[in-house]
Amino acid sequence: MLLNVLNKPLARSILTVLRSKDTDQISFRKSMVRLGRLLGYEIADNLTHTEIEIETPLSKARGVVIKDLDNIVIVNVLRAATPLVEGLLKAFPAARQGVVVAKRQEGTFKRDTGRIDVDIYYSKIPDIKPEDAVIIADPMLATGSTVLKVLELVRSKGSPKTTVIVSVIASKDGVNRVLSLDHPPNIYTVEIDDELNDMGYIVPGLGDAGDRAFG
Ligand code: URA
């Protein structure tokens, strides 16, 4: 499935903490890490697995192996994604990692196109192999402008088997824009909000994820 919304009480309750304006920086960051872990497990559940037979100390047993766990690349869209990536790494401890420093140019959001200008200041992404699953982590999928730029950078490094964009809140417009690509990535998020405000922020959203996590 291309769009995966984690409509589950535990994930939603953690997102509720993130959304509240009364949540302090420490609780915010910890909650983002927890959601990263849950989203990671959800992604892992949808990776290809094969049935195997193994031997326990007593007998033979059927089991499952997920080979793709060794072929994960996580791209951290700095700075806001850092606590989300910390959680994802609990689900994918063997992941290779890339970083992209991206900044939206505030005040450039255009409602008619749904786009905002984004500057990429630095990127370092490992070479992508055909068997890789690439997870682009950006906690807020708002206009989609940032993740689409990051997606281009990833695809310039190779053609992965799977590409996933993981966020905690997405906007309807951002989701539609990403899914309208010729080769759309999968999207994992916890909830989808209806609106973007005039600055291109998600409403009700949770505010600026970077500011709230880093103080
Ligand atoms: N980035 C954020 O941190 N929050 C939004 O609502 C949109 C982009």
C-alpha cells in the first residue's frame, strides 16, 4: 500500500503529546523517538519476509527472516528528523545513514501551486543499491517540497527497491503531491491534517518540529 496511516491508539496518544502546546522540549523529543520506533516497526512489517526452518536446542521450528533489514538506508532531513531517526534506528539498527540539511525559505509558500522554496545546504547520502529500502525521515510532510528535493537526491545515488517517506503528521496536499509522482514512494504517517496555513505550516499540526525538539 502506498499510503500507510498508523491509525492506532498508542501511536495517536503519543502524537497527542507532540501536538499539545504544553509539552516541553524533553517530552517532545522523547515522544518523537517513540513514534520513530513504532513507525519503524510498521515499515518492517511490510518488508519482504521468507519462511525458514531452524533448529532450536530441542527440535526443528519454523521461523521468518527479513533479509531487507540488512539493506536499509535512513536519510535524516536535518535538523527536525533527528529524534525520529533515533527511533527508527531502534527498529533498523543495521541501517546505513544519509543526511540532508534542508531549509524552507520562510514566506515563499504559494497557495496556488502548493509549493515552498527549499534550499539544500549539504547532503551526504550513501550509494544506493538495487536491493535497498530507503527511508526518508521528515516529521512533517507539509507541502512536500522538501521531501521531493530529497527524493531527487536519493534517486541520483541509485535506484532502490523501495522508497519510503516517514512523517508523524502529513497534510492532505503534501500526500497528494507526493503520490502524484510517476514513481511515487510509500508514505508512512500517524495522522493526516486537512490544512496548510499561509506560511505552509500544517494546521492543526504541532508547530515547528525542529524548534520544539531543539528548543
Ligand atoms: N515543518 C514543521 O516543522 N511544521 C510544519 O507544520 C510544517 C513544516
